[in-house]
Amino acid sequence: MFVLVVVTASLALTALLYDQSGRGTAVGNTRTLDLDSLFRDTQEGVAPGGDRQEMQQQEEVEHSSSCSLRRVMQTDDIIRKRFNFSVPVFQWASSFNQSEWERLHDIAPPYGWHGMPYEDVRSAVALLSGVSSERSDPHQCVTCAVIGNGGILQGSKQGSAIDSHHYVFRLNGAITKGFEEDVGSKTSFYGFTTNSMKNSLRAYRKEGFTKTPQNPELKYIFIPAELRDYVLLKAAIQGTTVPSGKDTGDRPSQYFGNRLSAEKFRMLHPDFITYVVKRFLKSRQLKSKYGHLYMPSTGALMLFTALHTCDQVSAYGFITRNYDDFSEHYYDSEKRALQFFANHDLKMEARLWEILHLHGVMTLYQRH
């Protein structure tokens, strides 16, 4: 389905499925919601990452599916100058070499590999290899739903609509049992950092998140936030316990099931995360004393992954301008206020989701 580094969207989702080389008014006035104004508000932010082709203007991309985001770009100058489908979404064995190491080894994760031993990175990425294949019907409109865990989904009865998509992305504390009517039961991709996954298993155990999603077809998408993500990825593919670091002794099977192989796993490319920040989420928080902690939320990265690998994308359970009306999570037994932390800029993300919705890039589930 899409080749991730460029060309047609008829190859990108295959790279996912098969291996291959202010509060209530935070969003602002709808009439002024556009990407340029969003970036004027944040121009002081110092974006991380290296300079590379990801910041070049993309070439026009022909796409056989009339429902694709690439078609939207042909008539929307604002969208066309922000999206660049030539940026690699995932890391593969073929994407790692000495020059790449030298380019990224002085840049802090998740935008690079600073502080990580060369062999730990190389040996993990070397396992991510394979071939791509085209889908049988290149004219098919591939639909994807990305499910955040926001309380806006509580009582929404969106489960059937969510499951009707070809592929469903979930993340972190993705509880479905008992909430199928609102959030569906289908899971095609599960996105996480090792830290967010383990924190979710601890924090939401009482709510029912006792294990990560597991099924034979499901793929796991690592976000490379720190060294432990590379170490766990390697251990999972090789079928060994985690040999070192914070997770020493962990058995990957407890998180991902027993039938593990390289084809079950993906890992986002540092350049893709850099691109998302530079083009869309260059927050003022980058200039704060907590700037070294900042990165897009797990939900944001999964949503951008879908936008670069699917034809049509729907976002459910993401922050909206009236987030105060809802609990933090759809599985909360009592209403809890949404918490904001220094490592993400959820209010900026809320503005961005509404902008992309208004420009026809994706469909954002909202309630009033």
C-alpha cells in the first residue's frame, strides 16, 4: 500500500502491515484557525533535529485514490506547503548507515540518538527489514481511525463507526473491554513508548488495562523516545529477555504475546518526529526550561503516522476546544479534569486538530 519514503500512497499502509526497506477557549476563534497563524504564534520555538530533506518542499505526488490527502493538497496551498510525504515515517535496516549515525548521534532523542551506544541502535534497527507489496486494488480508499483515550468518547456510541474503518490505531491505556459500544473492539496498530506503555499498565490497571492489545494481525509501533525503546524492540524480535537498562529481565511476551517476529514491529524514524515538530507542533514550550522534555503526544504521533500512510483518517477521543465538558479518559468512573504536563502541548494540538479538520485533511470527532 504506500512506499513510505515517497511516491504513491498505494504503498504506504503496506509498510505498516508488511516489512519493507488557555482552557475552554484555548482553541481560539474558528475564523482565524489556520496553520500559518498557528505558527506565527509559536515562531520563537527552537525546533530540534537535524536539517535534511524533510524540510524541503515536496514534489507533487500523483495518487490513484481520489479520496487521498494528496488530492486535498492539490487544491489547498496551506496544506501543500506543510505536508511532505518524502519524509521517512519508519526506520528500516536500510535506513541506518554510518552517515546517518554521524548526522543524528549528537541530537537528543526522540529526534536523534544522542547518548545511545552505536551498537544498541544499529543492532535493533538492523532487525527491521523486509519487502513491500502493493494492495490488490490501488483505487481502494483505505480508511483509518486513530483512537485517543479522551472522555469525549464516554457515552458516544461511536464503536461501530470506529470498527467500520479498514484499520484502527490505538495507544497507551487502550481499554476496549466493556467499552465496545463507545470505542469499538478492533485494533490494527498499537502505538507507544516503552515508558508510556508501562506507565499505562500501572496507572489504569484498576480500570481494566491489564495488558496491551494482542491479536495475530496487530502491529506494534515503537516511538523511539529513549534507549530502552531500542533495547526492548531488539529483545522482542529476538525472543529474549531485556538484557540491560531500566527494563532488565522483562519478557517482551508479557507485552506483545508469544508469537513474535520482526514483522510485528515498527519504529518511527527520528526524522519523522522532527518533521512533525518543525512543520506542525513547534511549541513555545521548546523555549522553556522544560524544552528538553518536549515532544508531541503519543496520540499526535499516531495521528500523523496515519495521515502519512492512509487515504482517509478519522480521529476519535482527541482533545477539542470544549475538553472541560468531559472527563480525562472515557473509562473514568468519576469525572476527572484533564491534566497538562510540560512534555506535551495539548492545547496547541487541539488547535491543530481543528485546523486540519476544517481544511478537510481529516475528520475530528467532536461533541457540543
